[in-house]
Amino acid sequence: MQRYGISALLGYMALTALIGCKVSPPGRAEATIVQWTKHTVTVGGAHDTNPVPSSADSIEAGKQAFGFYCVVCHGRDGQNTGVPFAKSMSPPIPSLASRQIQQYSDGQLKWIIENGLAPSGMPASRGILSDDDMWAIIVYLRHLPPEGSLGEPAVYSGEENAK
Ligand code: HEC
């Protein structure tokens, strides 16, 4: 019994040392470990580059594709504006403008969009969106408008033309 306790502690210390973070309450540390694993191990595509250059046109194309499919969960601004269940999902839906998400490379974002993140609520877009749409969405993600500036998704506000 005690042996397990000690090895668990050692495992915890090893991971803490590995990710080089200060000793912090377990909840925080666990969340950090999950984040670290996701950013460095789970999510592939780190070296793929975005073939779609940033321009007013590609930002608009990405915004359109985002507004078609991602909007119900991430809001029109990618920052959950008007999404009623964003905080109550487990894990909660992150703001796509946050540092944590912007730290991903374009290739990693493509991988996340294409494959989704099982077992969370983030679905795979393979077969639903074209490669070009996904890369354009990533251009949009790098140029998100200020939080709240686009209003709520039409599905929730009930406005026909709000999209
Ligand atoms: C059915 C709801 C839903 C839809 C539709 C959806 N997402 Fe997500 N998304 C989520 C949830 C839930 C998470 C949090 C998952 C996690 O952290 O494991 C997430 C997380 C993300 C992340 C961050 C991943 C991370 O490591 O934290 C990105 C980037 C993302 N979504 C982009 C998109 C894009 C782009 C689209 C449209 C192509 C989209 N999502 C469609 C629910 C959704």
C-alpha cells in the first residue's frame, strides 16, 4: 500500500521535473500535465506548413467556413460568445484567442481540426471540410476579431441573417 503511495509520488515528481514547473497544487499541476502532453505528444502535424497565405480574402474565407461549422460551439468570434454550454462542457471549450491555443503551430491546429480531440466534444472535420477550408480557418484563427464584436451565433440569437 505504502509502496504504491511512494511510487505515485515519485511519478508525480518526475513529471513535475520533466515539465520544469514549480511545485503547485495538484489540480493545477495535473492540468499542466494534460496541457503539456497534448501540446507535445497527442497532437501531430507540428511541421506541416499552411499553404494558404494570409490575406483579407483568406481571412474572410476562413471566417465563412468557421461560421458554417465551428460556430455552434466556439461562437462567431472563436471566443465562445453566446455559446450557452461552453463553460459547462468537460473539458470546457477554450477561447481560441488564448495563448494556450495560439501556441500551437498551424500544422498542429490543422491536425486538431482534422482529427478532433477524442474523447472530448471537439469533433473531427475530415470528410466534412476540405483541406483548403481547414487551412483558411487557421488563417482566421490567427486574426480573430475582438471578443463579442460579432455578436451571437444565429442559431442562438434567432436572427436569420446574423451569420
Ligand atoms: C460540437 C462542438 C464543437 C465543434 C462543432 C467544434 N469544436 Fe473545437 N472544441 C470543442 C471542445 C469541447 C473543445 C475542448 C476540447 C479539449 O480541450 O480537449 C474544443 C477545442 C478546440 C481547439 C483547441 C484544442 C486544444 O488543444 O485545447 C481548437 C483549435 C478548436 N476546437 C477548433 C475548432 C474548429 C476550427 C472547429 C470547426 C472546424 C471546431 N473546433 C468545431 C467543441 C467543438
